Amino acid sequence: MKKTERLHHMLRFINHKQHFTLPDLMQEFQISKRTALRDIASLEEMGAPIYVEYGRYGGYRLLQQMQLPPISFNTDELYALYFAMQALRSFTSLPFRTTFESVHKKFMAALSDRQQENIHNIQQRVAFKHTEQIKDSDHLELLLNAAVQQIVIQITYHDKNRSAAEQSKVTVSIENKEPTKENLEDYHDQSEAVSKTKTSTRIIQPIALYSIKGYWYCQSYDLKKKAYRVFRCDRIISAVLTHIEPVSHLAEIQSEHLQSLWKPSEQAISFQCRISEAGMEQFQQNHYPSMRLEEQDGFYLLVGTYEPHELEFIVSYLAGYGTSIKIVEPEMLKESLRQYYLNLLECI
């Protein structure tokens, strides 16, 4: 890092910390003590009001916060920002009051003709492929604000899943029968009868948003069910703020630890599958909180649970692994996957 650029970053660093020591600068910028002293002298020459505090707990103090100069970027940083921005292109809905076109127009207008030409040339050699957003999500901004500010909201949700209570009756009936083709067909017929689309009102505290495979999802805590839930944002019909007291401990949970909130219901069904190395790579790219990998007797297993109303979903998900997995249990899941493949063959 050049000295001018380092001083620029250092000015922002000390303006934020207010009180700092030589070791702070040495560690932050990976410089020697002598260089740190020279840089402090250079900052003072630039007008930084730095005061020396002597004694055991001494150091340096900025007498008052400075008005910092505009952020400047070198050419490589501009290119990196531009191509990072391309991720916005595939979204028709964003949790911010902006669009890719608006950001892109302002960004390009700030570049020189030479930089614009270089970006155009790089575009001919670098491509970022993203899944296009499939459906609009109208409430992303409210959901994000609620998550950041820890606000409980009320949503009306377009729920395509059948209720666990309704589906469990069907599941119990099939568990007491042999998993024959006829019984499975009867199970699917009964499942269809209780899978009518409906709406429900939920009281939730949004925790985080994420986008995957063209859909936005909201990770939330359902205050009525006292359970962690994930909602597809395009299925949220309405969303309004409430004055309900939020769950305080959720503010401490980081997004990477959200899966710790997930717990299966009492009706959840456990499953196990042997999985190959190729399957494990696929698992890392696409899996859900109810699933994990385990090592057992030198083999790897994909283990997890699914709710009774999720049978069709879990069968479709496992079918995507092809020959990379082999179901160990339950027998009903094995037979359902066999039937899935038979139905595919009938379409050929």
C-alpha cells in the first residue's frame, strides 16, 4: 500500500477510534514503529488535531472528529465494485429503494472515458451467471427494516402446504400399511385432498433475508408457534408493523447461526441416506436446516427430518442427487422415490 493511500485509511481509522496507540497502528496497517511515528507526523502536517497522552496508559487522542475527504478508489477497486454490482442485475425486487439501472447509471457517469472503455473490454472476457428472480417480492424493504430494528410484524401468508395436523392423519394411516404401489397411490390421493392452497395470519419477528435460486426468503421467529420459520417472500401477501414486544435474545444471533433455532415438530419423520463424495459436494451447494452430514463406520450419511406434508418436496430434493445417494430409511421414503422414478419413465 502506497503511503498516500495508507495515510488516507489511517485518517479514517483514528477518526473512528479517537484514542489509539502506536501498536494499534502497527497492527492495523502492518508497519514498523518508525513508520507509524512518521505517519503520525504526516497526519499532523495535514491538519489532524492529534494530542499526545503520556504515562502508563498514554497514547494518542484526536481532539475532535475531522471532516473526512470523499472516499477515493483506485482503478482495480473500481473494477471490483462494478462487477460486484452485477449481482443486482438478476433481481427485480430488492430490499432497498433502488434498482440496478439507477446504481449502474450513476456509477458509470463517475468514470472517465478510459475507465468506461476498460470495463466494456473486461465485460467481453468475464461473465457472472445468476439465477434470474422468478417472482416479485413486494415487502422486502419492510422485512429488512424489521429485521435490523428488531420489530415484530404481522403478515398474511399464501401457504401452499397442508397443515401438519391434517397431513399427520394421512401419514399414520399409511405407516400401518405395506409400502406397496397401491397404498402409496392412495396416500398421494389423500395428500392432494388436504393440500389446498390457503392463507394464514402470522405474527413474526424477521431475523434475516437471503436469496437463493431466484427466490427471496425471510428467516423469522413465529411468536405464536414459538418456533423458527422460513417464509418465501413472494408468498407474503401483506405485512404491517406491530407494537408487540420483540424477543430480545434474537438480536444477538448472527445470520450464520440461525439454523440453531430450527427444531423439528413432533410429527417430523427421520431419514438416512448413504451419500458419495459427489453427493457431498452437491449437499454443500444446496441443503436445508433440517439436514446434515454424518460419518458412520467409514461412510458418510445424509441424515435429517421432514414434516409429513413435505414428502413430495423431500422426494424431489433427493431425486436431484441421482445415483449419489441411496436411501437407508424409512421404507416409505424409499418406495416414494421409486414411484417418483416410475412416474418419470411413463413420461418418456
